[in-house]
Amino acid sequence: MTFFEEIINNKALILPVFSWFLAQFYKFLHCLVVNKKIDFMKFVSSGGMPSSHSAISVCLATMMGLQYGFGSGIFAFAAVFSFIVMADAAGVRRAAGKQAALLNKLANATKQFRPEKDLKELLGHTPVEVFAGAALGILVALVFA
């Protein structure tokens, strides 16, 4: 088997990436339906429902559990990694987004400081968005493994 065949046949790699794609595709479709606007940036932007960061990391952890057992060290490593990713998405990055929103308001209220463009406010996720991404990751792993 060649290098590329091994990668393509590696479900522990392909399925987490697929779960990330599904999360981003949902955001693209949601924007298309709700805003009647095609926005290809939805495929690479952060924030929103569901969390693609949660989907990819939880799908990987689930795949490790299915392949090596839920008592294995590799599953434990992947699960802890997932918790860190989800805590960051709902905590640190969400707080940074709230700070960006406040800074944008302050900058727009004053004439002295005006940046070229507003800071990005949609950086993190609500707990519901994180949970939905995690559920998507588990579902993809269980359905396609």
C-alpha cells in the first residue's frame, strides 16, 4: 500500500476531517438559507453552530476509543485533548470575542481611534455550540467507523 493509500484509508484521520467539513458545511448552508447569501468563508471561519473544533477533536477521540479500546492510553490522550479544545472554544476564545465586540464599540464611538476594520467578534462558542459539535463528532465516528 502506498503512502497516499494509507492516508486515504486511515479512518482515524479521514472521519474527524469529515466531521469538521460537515460542521462547516452546515454553517455555509445556514448562512445561505437564513441570509440568502453565498459565503464561502463559512468553510474556514471560526465560531458559530456547531463547533467544528469540537467535532474534529471528539470524533478523533471516539475513533481512538473504537480502534484501541476506551481503556487505552491513546483514547485517554485524545479525550483529554478534546476537553482542552472544547474548554478553549467555550472559554478563552469566547472571551476574546466578547472583548473584540467591546473594543469595536469603543472604537466606533470615538473619532480618535479608528482601525482599518473591526476586530473579529465571532471567535468562540456557546456551550450549546460546543455540545452540538461534540455530538456531531461522536455520530460521524459511530456511523462511519
